[in-house]
Amino acid sequence: MSNAGNESGLQRLEVIRKLNGENREWANSELYRLMYKRDVYILAYERIKSHPGNMTPGTDDETLDGFSLAIIDELIGEMRAEKYHCKPVRTAYIPKSNGKMRKLGIPCTRDKIVQEVVRLILEAIYDSPYGSYFSAIVMASDARSPATAR
């Protein structure tokens, strides 16, 4: 992975996905550099924009409607300078089926995007279509489980 700087973020995610799927002992390095890739932020935006709950404004009263490439560049700059900080979440209470209320934290738009970028990176490592990182653990626990014994 010596040419990792020349790859797009999406290409790098695919390489990580493949390497982790083929070898559970693979040691990932320099994953933080994916936080500097504009295309990963664009993918994160595309993945969350259609979920209705993500249009709820956070503490900054902004929604995904106002998200732009300028904001992505600003986020990447903050990541590079190690100046990024999550903002406090807005708290709302929603009713539960038993009549009680459940506390719900609503992050601001920038934090939603960063959370999705981190999720994409972790998903590339742990949820590979080339072979699940957890498949051996799951298979071993299933073999010991009395529910699966016949």
C-alpha cells in the first residue's frame, strides 16, 4: 500500500475491505488519512441524505440541505490540523409504546457526516464481502451453542 497517497478514498476503502476480508490478521495502518479524502465525505453524504431523520436540525439549526463541498473542505482542514471537535447534541424526547419517554440525541450535520465517514472506514475493516472478520467467531460460537445442536 505504498501508493496509498495516490489512491482515491473509495479505492483505498476497497483495498482495505479486500485485505481485511482475505486475512483476519492484516494490520491496518494510516487509516486516519481516509479522513482527508473528499470523495469519502461525498459518499457519506450520499448514504445519509435520504434518511428522513437526518434532515432534523442539530444544535446548529442546520440540516443536510445546506451541506456543500466548502463544508467538506473545512472539515478536512480541521481534521488535518487536528482541530475538529464534535458539538453537543440536541436532546429530544420521543414517546415509547409503554407511555414513557425516551431520550434521543440529535447531532449537528457536520457531526453526522463525520460519524458516517468513520462508519464507512470501520465497515471496510469489519464487514468485508470478501469474508467477514467475525465469521470464524460466529461459527465457533454457533458450534458450541445448544440451540444449533440437532
